[in-house]
Amino acid sequence: MPVIQVKNKSVHIQELNKGARETVVLVHGMFSNLSVYYFNIAPVLAQSFHVVMYDMKSHGMSERCEYGYDLLSMTDDLRDLLDALHLKSVYLAGYSYGGLVAMKMAMRYPSRVKKLAVIEAPDPSDNETLSIIDIYSKEFLVDYINNYTDTTRMRMGKRQLDKNHRMYEYLFYETSIKEDMHNERFFFADDAIGNIAHDTLLIYGKSSNCLPSGRKLYHTVPRSKMTLIEGDHNLPIQQPLETANKLKDFFVGWQVKFKQINHKLWQALRLSYHH
Amino acid sequence: MDAITTQHKLSNEEIFTILKSFITEVIGEEFVEDMDISRESSFTRDLEMDSIEIVSFSEKVKSHFGEHIDFTGWLSSMDLDQLINLKLDDIINYIETCQSSK
């Protein structure tokens, strides 16, 4: 199990197609883990790229940490991970809160991001996440999971319920996550968002309650384009292949495809010349 | 030379035993004691494994059986329903098929 040390903290990472020239880094959302990409999305991207997934602190199989869930700390973590893996510049995609991390990364370290993809990132000022944290209880978790089960068809038994409950209790009552996320509520008003110079793809679900957030970003991020897929906020679970193909096409880009076609044509011409 | 380099092909039963030990490592012995892990056990419904546990399990399968099987590739060809309904027996059969096509 690849658990690496990054600044004296254990970070669980997964890599596919190591050795490919270009790298895609995938950032998961809060209260989730890298498995949101591992089964379907990452293998598609790995057809063309070296793919790196990692578990955020206290999530999945990464080490627990009491502090640092704000976007500055989360992008410090990501920068440290890129350093540890000797990755100078990468194609970056983030889902939900991970989408905000990806945007912040492009704002703070523009040279380390080649292209930016944001999947279902919420506007922290009108997002339900914060109210969820305030009203959290085990009963709430059961309701939440039942709803999640309906929209994703994933089931959860008692052991899983207890495991999730332990994670939420730790994060909500023993870490600074609540305060840190609350402090990011004005993130969409940050002028620096309007200065993101990267080609940016915004992927949102047609019936997602985050869709208005996506539209706001579309109007603010200069080089952004928006693509809608059938589904709600759980898009990467509901439509993994479509999500993966949109990401792949965006990261590969028409310039690269053009080069590939050109290369094939030249090869064909050279072959016909030799014959 | 061939006889030396040819790896021993594992029987269906041997593969089952190995996979059971991986499941125990992933979800912990205290939970496995109360479970009856059979070939018909499904990962999500019967074994109650969540996706990050299935990631751990997949990594163990990959590092044990190595390059002979493209386990992640095989899983990625499945849709959500197939993943949810995936049984231990499906994996055993897949590994057996890979061994015989080597």
C-alpha cells in the first residue's frame, strides 16, 4: 500500500501509468477519499497520463491531523506532495471541496498547474456543507446515507456506518475543519479567481444544487468553459466514464491530437516513400 | 529451463484462501470472526466493504499476482451495479483465467 512521508506526515497515494510524460493529479472532496477516482476515472486518464491520486489528511488512509483544512493549508499539502513526487507542473482536477483546492492551487502556484478542471465545486458561502456540520448527529448521518444510497445505489452496513460516524466525529469535534471551512465562505468573492489564467474546465451535474456555483465560476474565470452531465452532485460516482472522458479530452487538448495525427501522416508518407 | 521459470498455477481453492486472507487484513480480524466469507460473498452487501477498503484489497491482489493480471483494468470495465454485485467467485474465476492464458 503506497503510503509515503510528506513533511513527516503519512499520505496515502495511488499512481497509475508511472513513467508517462505528463501527470494528472486528482483531488477528492471533503469526507470522501481517493476511491472516488480509483475504479473508473483514473484508469481512463491513465491511457494517456501518469495519474496521481492522494487521500487528504484525516481522510481515507492518510494520517489524521487536527489542523489545516483551510485552502491555504490544503494547497500547501498539495505543493509538498508535488515536491515529494518531483512533479514540477501537472494537469490538476478537483471534485467538490477538492475543486476549490485545485482552484486555489492555480491561484497561488500558477506555474505548477498546466490546466485546471473543477468538478462540482460549491460556493462555500451558500453551500449546505456548513449547516450539515452544525447539525451533525448519528441520526443525521443515517438520513444522509439513505439519501446517498438512493442517488448512487451504494449500500452501507453497520460496520460502515460506525466507521463513517467515527470519521465525522473526529473531524467535527477534534479538528479545526469546521472553523477552517467556515473561514473560506468568501472564497468566490476573491478577486484572484478572476485572474486565473489557465484553461479551465468546469464539470457540473445538470440537476446538481451546485450548478449555480458553476455558473458563477464560468462568468468569473476568464478561460473557462463549462460542460454539463446528467446527474447531481455525486456525478463522479453516477457518471464516471463520461466524467473521465471529458477530463481526458480537455487535458489532451486539440493541439496534442493535431500533433498525433500529423505524426501518423508523416509516418505514412515516409513508409510510402521507402516502398 | 522452461520448467524452472514456469510458475506454479494456483488452484481455485488456493486463490480463495489467499483472497480470504486479504479481506481479513483489510477489514480486521475482529469483524471477520462474525462473518462467513464464502465464494458467493459480495463485497459491498455481504462483506460490507467500502470503496477505500476495496482499493486496499485491489492493491493487495495486484502486488501478489503481479503483472499477470490487470486487476484495475478489469474492475474499471465494470459499471456501478457490477461493482456492487461483485462476488469473490468472480475474482477467483478472473485470476484463474489470467493464469491459464499466460
